[in-house]
Amino acid sequence: LVINASRSSGKQIPDTFMGVFFEEINHAGAGGLWAELVNNRGFEAEGEKVPSSLHPWEVIGDKPAIVVSIDQTSVFQRNRNALRMEVHCDHSSSCLPDGVGISNPGFWGMNIEKGKKYKVVFYVRSTEGIDLKVSFVGTNGGKLASSEISGVGVNASTWRRVERVLEATETNHYSSLQITATRKGTVWLDQVSAMPLDTYKGHGFRMNLFQMVAELKPRIFRFPGGCYVEGNVLKNAFQWKQTIGPWENRPGHYGDVWDYWTDDGFGFFEGLQLAEDLNALPIWVFNNGISHSEQVNVSAISPSVQDALDGIEFAIGSPTSRWGSIRASMGHPKPFDLRYVAVGNEDCDIDKLRPFYLENYPIFYDSIKRAYPNIQIITNCDASKHQLPHPADLYDYHQYPQTAEDMFHKAKELDSSPRVGPKAFVSEYALNGGDAGNGTLLAAVAEAGFLIGLEKNSDVVSMVNYAPLFVNANNRSWTPDAIVFDSYQVYGTPSYWLIKLFKESSGATFLNSTLQTNSPTLAASAISWKSPVDGKSVLRIKVANLDKKAVIIEISIEGLESSVSFSKLTKTVLTSSNPMDENSFSEPNKVVPKESLIQNAGKIINVHIDPVSVTSFDFNM
Ligand code: AHR
């Protein structure tokens, strides 16, 4: 492997190169990164897989001691359901020792940890001065924290907001939240929320999941989907206006593609906020009037266009503008740094079997450019092989190959793509199918070949995202994924660790290198960058070996001044004894990069490359 390490011979990889794509899939947000513990907090849930609007709440106690129903008497205009609870027992009659009431299991259990504080908020009204108790309860029925609210309401028409901070005295990772009463009377409850106090900057993002994403140093953040944006039917598409403003007044919606209800606590604002917190540029994918089964035709598209324009105003408009003022009221008067929007997801049909995308896109494009000339617009139409039928700043490029070999070489498709015109946004890639399992080493090595190919083509590739980012292990509707979690644990799949090995590529210099081999299972690249910490240069060589045999490679570094020497050479290897090895909650570090130091490295060295591995060599100069 011959590397020309002279920076002048290289080319700059875009600053935006490595990013992340967040989709509400696999409970990535609801029951995941969004730290809300209550599932269906407003009793609004509905949809094909939702048995009732009470789901997954359970009733504690039996009729006739307690009768629970849903009515439409909520104080909140956009979500009218409220829970009505008639309590017909008290201490002296048939009440359970702790009273009767309702219980919410969260998302496969709530993680309640000893010494940590949780803010519980709910809305309540009652016809009589009923006493309530709110508690976190462990799987063995033991109370982890509780608080009493006495004499709730005497006037049935007045809702009261109750807020309590509960400190846990024990840990239980699969707890539930209970609200119980021990006195006769009728009580209505609505918008019940429980959030840990320690979320990232108090912004509501679960700490350990936020940290996992932050460690990837993403430069861009595409959200909120994927198919989630489209919906199977438009009624169930992501409608950003329904997801902003006070959380209590968000209607929530059934994401019918991934088949679950979300209260939309993680809405449009939270996506923009998360991008900012990650120091990444947000890329908003908006619905363009197309779902998996419907298409709005050109004569009726204006409301969708206005919706997109309003969304941009919400993100970057002045705090006195109509939509910017709502953003300001949510605590962010300063505009977000929204520079990119994508018109839909996977909606372009270049063969015009479904013509509406091609007809509607120019209307979105022209209207957005007229109002916001600096916004970069991403089309769903692939420009790697065809000339685009319309203007665009970037085009989406998705790759989900089914075999490791195919994935390894996939980026070669871009070798022959036009060098002028819009660049590719590889907004989704991952190995899919048998070789990939739930995230195998083999998948990561195959993806390394792909990413090396994208680095080589970074003159025509602007940004790159793995997909999907998250999976709650209790709801794998799409596998594999980069980050796996449950109510409290988290680990990265080998693909996650691979992305980390590429995080320095954003803005780095891609160096000329020649791998002198005909092997179809080897790929290599070299980049260099100046460390922001000490200003010193780092040269990183990455080698991916898809073969089941080890190889010895001679690395020869040319083009450096003779006075340059290496202070340190760090070798980092991602491999394992079996290509199908995966990480898991019990073995989260089975397949993770392992570092070692190589002493006395010169400008020519022979290195051992493990079978099915990705190896990086960092030369510190
Ligand atoms: O990443 C999972 C899904 O794959 C996305 O929702 C969609 O865009 C693609 O088909």
C-alpha cells in the first residue's frame, strides 16, 4: 500500500461527511432517546395495533371497586381524551391495601434508579376532595418512590396541574408508574408524564443514548425519517405542526409504517434541538404529499408546499414571525441552523410509473428557493446514473445490499457518476439480510469497504449516514441497527464502532494511495488531519479485509519531508474470532475496536491484517 502523504496531492473530504440519521423506528425516540417514561400519556393512543386508547395502561383493582372509562373532557384542545376513574371503595370497604387506580408500564418497563430524581406531572379534576398517591413500583410490587396528593379538586369543571419530584430509594429497571386512590369519588386524569431530571442539558434526551450518538461526532443530523415521514397513509404521516408547542397539547399519532403510537414528545422542535446539541447540521425530511399508498396531485399540492415553507420558518424564521414565534415560545428564540431540507423520502419514480413526485417537486423547489435562497434542497431522484429531470443541490442515495461482497464494492457504482452537478447524500446505507444478522462483524467489515469507496468518491459524495441508528431490543421491526438499547442498557453493534473509526474523515484530506493487489476482498484508504487539540498532524490508514485469511501488507509512506518522523503509531483493530459474532447486553464489548502501540515505526512498515477485520493505523507526526 503506497501512500502519498503530501497534503497538496490530496483532496478535501466535505466537512459534512459523516452524519447520523434519526428515524422514529424500533422505538428509537418514544421509549428510547426521548426520556419520557410514560407510554400514551394522554390516553389518546389509537391505530391498527393499539387495542384501546387506554393501552398500555392497566387498571389496578376490579369492578365494582373501580370503573375506568375514557371520555372527551380534556382541557387540551388538540387531544380531547381524558381518563375517568370512579372509585367505589375506601379504606373501610373493598379497596386494595394501597388503593385502586391505574398503572403504566412505560416502554417495556421504566428504569428507576436509586438516588435519582424524576419529575412527575399530571392533570386532574374531581367532584369531591379525593386523595391520590403517585408511585414508582418495582417488579416485585415494592415502592421505589411515592408522593401523596390530598384533597384533589372540589369542582369538577376545574383541571389542576400536579407536579412532584420523586427521588427513588431503590433501583428497578422495569418499574411502572401508579396513580391510586383510597377514597370514594370520581376523578379525571390526563397528560401524565414522568421524566428523569438528568436528561442532556434538561432537553429531554436520555443520557446514555445521547452520549452514544455524540461520540460519533456527527456533522449532520437527518430526521425524522424515512418511511416514518411518509406513512402508509397520509393521515399517519409525520405532520410537524402536530408535534410542536407544549407537550400536553400535542395530539400524538400512530406511525403506521413501524406500527406504534407515539405521543410526539420528540417532535420537530426536539429534532432541531438534538441536532444543535450534537453540533450537527439538521437535515429536515418533510412529507411532500406522498405516502406509501397515496399521492397528492399537482392541482392540490399547495397546502403541502405551504406546510414545508412554514416548517422552514419555524426553524429559521425571526422570533417575531408566525412560526418562528412558536419556536421562541418553546425556549429557542435564536433560529436553528437549518441549511438542508429533503423533499420526501424514497418517493421519486424516475420511470414515471408514479408521476406525482416529478410533477410536484419543482413546485416545492421553486417555492423554497424563492423564500429561502440559501436552503439546500435534496431530491429523492438518483442522479448517479441518470441526469436529473429537475434542479437540486443534492440527491438521496440509499443502499441496503443483501450480501457482504456486494456491500463491500457498492461504492464503486459512484466511480462513474457525473463529476458535475448535484452531489450524493448517502442518507441511508447498511448491509441487510442474512450476513448482517442483528449486527455482525461481517456486516461492519463489508460496510468498511463501502465507506472507503465513499471516501474515494468524496468529490461527489457530500454526506453519509448509516440506517437505522437505534433499536429498542423489545421492538426490532428493522434489523440490524447501530445502537441497541432497552430501558437502561445500551451497546453499539460492530457497525456502530465502524462509523466511529470514520468519524475523523469529515473535513480531512483524502490522500492518494495505491493498494497494489488484485484481491477483491481488500480495500484501503489514507486520510490526514490536524488535531484540534495540539495542532499536530495525524495520518490515518484504514484497511478492510473481507477475506477469511490474514494478510501481510507493506505500507510505504511517501511525499513527507525527510525531517518528519512519527512520534507514535497506534493500531486499532475491529475483529473477532467468528465473522458472525455480534455484541449483546451480556457481551457488549465482544466486537469492539482494540488499540495497541507499534514501536519504532518508519515510513515503510510491514503490518499484519487479521481475517475479516478493519484495521486503522494512526501515525502521529
Ligand atoms: O432505514 C429504514 C427504512 O429504510 C427507512 O425508513 C426507509 O427510508 C428505507 O426504506
